[in-house]
Amino acid sequence: MDKKALGDKGEALAVQWLQENGFSILAQNWKAGRKEVDIIACKNNCLHFIEVKTRSDQAFGFGEEQVNRRKMKNIREVAQAYLEANPQWKRIQFDAIAIEWNQELRFFEDLS
């Protein structure tokens, strides 16, 4: 499976998991300029900006290791643009989902 197809499958699995755990999905692959966030969801009056990292194996490390300082900066910039268009949100949070294909899904809350 190529990288794009693996990523798409991982994002679909993440959406399913989020919905099963009480999140409402507001947007997927939301862009601000050339930057994007994988999933924007809400739960309990909190807006969640969620980065999804899917790996077919651990040869290149764990997915969550790729949510580094630069990636978080990009997500914050996208979040700022989203909030300018949707100013009603008072509580926000930055999360990540790491998926090791055929193994497990890990949810990392509040990475700020």
C-alpha cells in the first residue's frame, strides 16, 4: 500500500474511533494556505485540532514522534485561521492520533 493510501485509511480509522468516543467531526484536511490539519472535531464544548500519523510498521519510529515542534507550529497557524472564521469557540485543544497498522490506535490529548 502506498503512503497516501495508508494515510487515508488511517484518517478514516481515526474518524471512526473519534465518533465512537463521542466526538463530532467538523472538518477533515482543513487548509489555511499550504498548511492543513487532519481532523477538526468537537466534544464537550471543546474544539480539537487532531493530527493523525499512520505507520505500516515501526521501522521509521512511532507516529507520535513525527508531531514535532515544527508540525505543532503549523497546526497552530491553521487553528488560528479556523478560529478567525469560527470565533465562537472558547476552548481549544491540540491532539494527535498515532496508528500502527494492524496493531493499535493511540490518542494523545492536549499537546499544547
